[in-house]
Amino acid sequence: MLKRLLVILAVVASGAFAASIGDVSSIKTLKVERGLTEVAKGCIECHAKETPGHVNDWKDSRHGHVGVSCIDCHSVKKDNPMAGQNCPGVKGTDTYVSMLVSPKTCGRCHPNEVHEFQQSGHARAALQIRAKASMESLMHHYEGRGNPDLQDSPEATGCMQCHGSIIEVGKDGRPTAETWPNYGIGNVYPDGGVGNCKSCHSAHKFSIAEARKPAACASCHLGPDHPDIEIYNNSMHGHIFNAEGSTWNYDSAPDAWEPGDYRAPTCATCHMSGIGDLTTTHNISRRLKWNIWAPISKTREGGYETAVKDFENGKITKGNALAGHPDGSEAARSEMEQVCKSCHVTLHTKSFFKMADKHVELYNTYAVDAKKMIDELGKKGLMKKDKWADEAFKVWYHIWHHQGRRMRQGALMGGPDYAHWHGVFELQQNIRELEAIYNRRMKTGKIEE
């Protein structure tokens, strides 16, 4: 499996409509006369009856306005591993379709966006959980209790809905229930495409305005381990958005969505949008200086190609197997500061990041000390074989995966309650708990029952 994942990762490197939005019951018949092919017209007219919600979204989309129809995205060549003729409208014809739409299809019209996405951390999302034996074990053995019939449900209903999955197609040509449907950002498709544009631009409307709002990120970036939407709401940026964000303009063209359209940034503003001299990017890792999800934070040195080489050389846990700015962490920070300076004076921006960086470094002191204790206990045989039953391991896991992430993310995104009370305050409690377990085991030479 790991070899297959590495191969995949390497490949990645390389006017008649009157219905109101959401009112699907009003779509009874739909006749399209817009210069589309007969097959395209047939798809629209049939699906207006069979799946009216899809057509209702499509008719109000930019795709619909410029004549990009169902068949343009869902048709595939006969030899495509996703090809089928399950749809009655094409059965027995020379047309083959797939309900799966790979980023390879999107890339025909949006090549820059797909290329940038593939250089981001999002592109590795599904591989990150499949490439780690510990994650496979957690999902299937511990959470799924090793039940052969039920062990796939933790991944299918949880992990892959955000991370994505390696989608498999059954003998009937349709995706399997264990791997689809999902809105995971890093899907790996049978044709080798990686990503999932509809994670942020939901099908079949693919709205740019929708993707610019915090809710587009909030469905995955929340909870005890990465409460980014909670941190955003805790910040002054979130306060302003929640007070007046419904009145802002979200429809400006890419590279033209600037302060004035909004009064405070959303997630997309800082991580993706074109502001001033910056151009829009779908590489959400490009402007990030630190890796703040790992057990110990290191700066992101080098772009996607460096990350791939480090991954293939087994260095993914050593800090630098991270997509970032191709010119390194300081270049990433410089671009993020350009975003900030569109609304803040230089002193404000520099001072904010100076103290946020120190909070990341402070976290590292906790993590280094904690990891040293865990490693020493392991070498002396003082860790349980079942790590999820071991109090020392569970405290260590929460130090970096929960409290430590909140501490770092809260600092870098202006969420004071998460930098402090949900972060470093809980961390200093954790380290004391771990020290007590460590001292007891080292003194007695035994693991407590």
C-alpha cells in the first residue's frame, strides 16, 4: 500500500429558468436551446426530472451561464477506469460517463488552479492517513474494534469526509461505499487525479463566493485538534465578520477581491486571495512559515518537490517533508505579511508575528521535554503494548495533537482563548501529569495497573 501511495504522490507532483434557488420542486421540465450538443441537452432535460437539485444548482452557476454542461465534466473515454454506461441516457451509445469527476477534468479549463492545489498540503490529505500504520490501526482496530463488517465506518463517516479517500470502483463500475461519497479534500481517483474541487466549491454550483466564506473551511477545520473556525470566531477578524459579513461583496474576480469588498479577512483572504501584488493561489501552504500540526514545529523550508523527496526518503516525520513556499519559510512569511499590511501598519504586523512565533517556540520546549520522557520510557520497556490504554501515551498525544495545536494555532491566528486557556494553560497541566507518570515508572521499574 505504501509503495502505491508513493507512486501516486510522485504523479501528483508532475433565461428560460424560473425556479428559485433551493426550490427543487419547481423544476418539472427543462428544455435547453443554447447551442449545446444533443447529448448535452438530453442530460440536462433528463436530470431536471431525476436529480432536480443538481440542475437547480447548475442553472445558476457560471458553468451554466457559459454553456458548460453535465456531459463536459462527466464524460470520459471508454478506457478510463471510471468509465461506465450506467446512465440510461447513454447506455448502448458511444458515450461513456462517470459520476466521479477527477481534478484531471477540472484541469482542462483550470490548469493553474489544479497545479497549485497539487503543490499544497491539501493534496496529501488522504495519503497522510493511509500512509501511516498508526492511523490505519486507530481507525480499523481500535475505533472499529477489528470487526470485519464494521471496521470501515470510522474512516468512511469521519476521516475520509475531510481528508478524502483512495476511491475504488467495484465490478459494476461504480465507486464503493467504503471509499465514496465524500467531500474530502485529498481524494485519489482511479484515473490518478488527486484533490476535490467540490470540497470548497460545492457541486454543482461551484460558487467562488461560497469558497471565500469561512464556512467553506469550517466543516473540516474545527474541533479539539484544529479548532480554526472557533479560533477565527474568537479573533477580532471573526468578530467583524460575524457582525457584518453578510453585507460584503464576495463576487469580485480572482486577484480583484480586495479590502473594500470586505472589512476583515476570511480564511481565503489570508491563505489564498490575490491582494495588492500577490496573486491568487490554490496552494494553501504557500504563505505558511511553520508546520503547526506536527508533534514538534519546524519551519517549512522548500516547496512541494522538496516535500516529495523527503517523503520518499522516509523523512516525513522529521519536519521538512512539508509543502510550503518554494523559496522557504521567510518568503512564506513575507507574503503573509503583505496580506496583513493591506489593513494594518507594519509595526502591528511585525509585532504580532514576533510574539506568535515565540509562542510556537515555547510550545516546542514542552514537546521536546515530553517526547524525551516518552522515548526513554519506551527504551526501558515501560510503555504498554496497547498505547491507547497507556496513560503516558495518551497524555503525550493530547499534548501535541490537541492542546499544543490549539496553543500554536490560536497564537498565529489571533485567538487568545485558544492560545492561552485551551492551549498553554492545559499544556502546563499535561506536562506535570506526564512527569508524575514518568517519575513513578522510572523509580519502580513498573507500569502501573
